[in-house]
Amino acid sequence: MADVHPGAGKQASPDALTNIPRLVTAYFAGKPDVADPAQRVAFGTSGHRGTSFKNTFNEGHILATTQAICDYRREKGLTGPLFIGIDTHALAEPALVSAVEVFAANGVDIMIDKDGGYTPTPVISHAILTYNKGRTSGLADGVVITPSHNPPEDGGYKYNPPHGGPADTDVTGVVEKRANAYLADGLKGVKRIDYAKALKSSNVHATDFVTPYVADLGNVVDLDLVKSAGIKIGIDPLGGAAVHYWHPIIERYGLKATVVNEAIDPTFRFMTVDWDGKIRMDCSSPYAMASLIAMRDRFDVAFANDTDADRHGIVTRSGGLMNPNHYLATAISYLFAHRPNWGRDAAIGKTVVSSSIIDRVAKKLGRKLVETPVGFKWFVDGLLTGGFGFGGEESAGASFLRRDGGVWTTDKDGVILGLLAAEIMAKTGRDPSQLFNDLTAEFGVPHYARIDVAATGPQKNILKSVTPEQLGLKDLAGDPVRATLSKAPGNGQPFGGIKVETDFGWFAARPSGTEDVYKIYAESFRSTEHLTRIQEEAKAGLAKVFGA
């Protein structure tokens, strides 16, 4: 990580806040230049993202992408309703208007929040799966308008097919190509009707998203136990889409919980700024989470979610903000010991860049571990069928099965991961940080970090396709290399980089999709000094490949 900004962890200064009127004006006034690759529709692991200030997220992008989704639905025979959720970013509301105008003009039945409110990503996944249960035709799908934890000036648009999880590249590639063709042709062929007319049409349906999701939560987390134990919970929605879900949850289940911040403000002026001085609703960042961390002594356990509530940040009285990898390992250890109705074959899903303490926990549990490329899409099928009891990413995103072993969501759900922390404490009498300390006493202490290294475009392209033979490392930081991988061992899929493992540490390197850097994820079970040595030898080894 680069040098930490002097304002990190402090309130943003007024002059650093986004000018929302200008941002929204740019959304409608700006016209993307399709000759510029940066201004084209581009689906990453979480949909199309950008900002209207740079003509990377404008009305044209949403109109074209929505029409492309309509075309895809028609070609695939998808005739069920489409559930739409938005978060609290300023560009979500105008993008919703654009999407509704196109969906309605195409005769798609769309379900939007009945109160004009915000809807978290996991709620949309839950709604899709609930509707599609037992159906073989007329299947539902969904769209979530969110850039996740990104800064206030960003917008995002992602599509979830009938399986309820993030769309894979076989879908997003088609949508992206079609959307860019519409942009290049001046939006010719995009169907659209006036927003007021669309709202009055028979295709737009006001929907209660809150009640079904809240009513079902007790089937995935033991909230009766949390109530009876009287666990004191602190909750910070970080000004995001879950803000109006917490009071219904608290009231329905009788929880002893406090929502510490209920503000909704598109500038997110209440946030403490991240490591680089930018506002991000990143619930895994100690700088963005400074306010909740400061309150930790008021609660038995506290947690926050990012803006679309698909990520979680767990704060304990004993340890402060938990590293996401540490909480994943703790949650896995607890769940597989306290979910007797999960199938014996239910596996644990993790990404190739997640901590290998999860491997050690899985081995003790006698559970199969499935290591996948980065991206939650790789866990969708397993969660849908019950083949995975748990799927989690190092970036604080995870979901798990219902208590009876059925599917809950096939997208990340930060709400249930937060509530699980309270269940863990209610059941064991100890907080997740204390339980993680038990794991380290048994399996060793993992020293984990991610750093960015400058890289040119050609170097990033080399890294995408580098082979174990090209890297050729025989030992790493004093230990013999036991495996060098360019494909995820869990499913044999390439992960666009390289991973080198020893018995006491590992590193993985992947190029950034948006910056002139590559990322080194590394871990040591010896010491921080050993971790640094792994990182340095990783850089040296890759430098030789780039220079070859």
C-alpha cells in the first residue's frame, strides 16, 4: 500500500465532498465517446462501473446496457419479473429512471421498491431465488444499481440472472458487446418511454422487498438465540442500502441492537476517509471504519456493511476491526460445527487469494475445500445446490446456507455475516476475535498483506498468461516450493495470474484491471519479516519474467 494520507480515519473536509448537482447533470449531459476504451461499457467482476465526471457512467451507458439486457432476456426466453435494487450513491436514482424507461418500453415486468427506497444486493438475490423456487419457466432475474463501496461520485450497474448470483462472462460478454454496439450507433434501436408513463404502465410493480427478506432471516441465523442471550449489537449501515432494514429486523426478532448512524447523504460526509484520503464505504478498512471502531466498548459485537450491503466488517470489543480473512476462518469453523442439518458433503469455497488458515480449518473439519478464481460467481452453483455450505472472498464478501441446508442467497450477504457474529457470541459466550485467537493457537498466526506494484500494460499482459514454467521458482523465502499455479485448484479455471505455495507461506500476483499496477497477495505463517521476504522474492521473480 502507498503512503497513508494524513487525513485517513478523519472526517472529510468540506472541499473534498462531491458536488452532487454537477455529478447528476454530467450523467444526463455527458455523452460517452465509444472510440475511447475507457468510456465504453465494461463489465468487471461486479458489473459496469464509472463516474459521469469522466463519461464512464452516463445515461447512454445505462440506456444501452438495459436494452442489451432486454435483448438477452428475449433470446433466452426469460419472461418472469425482473427485480431492481438501488443503493444510496447519487447516480443510482438517475440510473434507475433510465433503466425503468427502457425495461417498461420493452414490456419487461419490473419490481421496484414500493416506497422508492433502497434495496441491498442480497435482498435482490433472495427475491430472485424465492420467486424461482419450483419453477422451470417464467423465471425471474434482477439488476442492482450500485458501485459497491466505491467513492460517492461513482455509479454501478450489475445483472443477476435467474440463478440469483453475479452474471458470468458468458452473459456479461454478450451484454457488454451489444451495449457498446448501441452506443456506437447513437442508441438507435433502444426502446424507451417517458418515466412518468412507465410508472403508470402495467409493467412496473411496487414491491415490498423488506418484509419477505426480514421474515426469512431467522431461517439462516439463529436470532432467537441472539435475543435470549441479550447480545448488545452495534450496527452502522455506512449510509447504505440496508439502513431501512435494520429497524424491522431489530423489532421482529427483539434484538438488543443500536443503529449508530441512520444518515443518508449522497456526499457521505459522515464517513471517515480511507487510507488515500478518498471517501469509501469500505467496511474492511480501519480508516473508513474509524467511527464504529471508536464505539467498540459500547457493544458486545458491532458490524457495518458497504453501500449495497454485500460486504461485512466485524468489530469486537477484544480485537477491534477483524481482518476479513480472520473472520471468514472463524465463521467457517463455527458454522460447520453448529449446522447439523448441512450435508456431510457440503464444501467450503474460498478464492485463491484468501488466507490459507481456511485450508487448515477445513482439514480439521474434514470438509472439502474448493479454491476458485477471484469473483463470487464461482460460488453460485455450489450455494444453489448445497454443494457449498459456505463461499467467501478475502474482500469481506460471503454467504452461507440456511440452517436446514437449503440455499439462502447466491450473492454476497453482509447482513447475515454481521448477524452471525452475534450468534457466535450468543452460542459460545466469546466474540469472534477471541475464537480466531483459538484458531491461531492451533494452526499458527497468519501474516497476510496485499501490496500494489507498478506495472506497464505489456507487463500486465505477460502476468495474465504467465506459466509456472516461465516463473520457475524452486524455493520461496527459504522454503521449498510445493506448487506453482496459474489455474485455481478447485475448478481448474485460470485466475489471470500466478500463485506460488510453500508449507509456510505463499504469494499470488494478478494484474489490476483499472490501474497501472499488479497486486501481490502474500501470507506467511512464520513472521512479518518472512512475509516481507516473500513479497520481495515475488517481485524479483516476476521482474525476471517481465525482462525475459
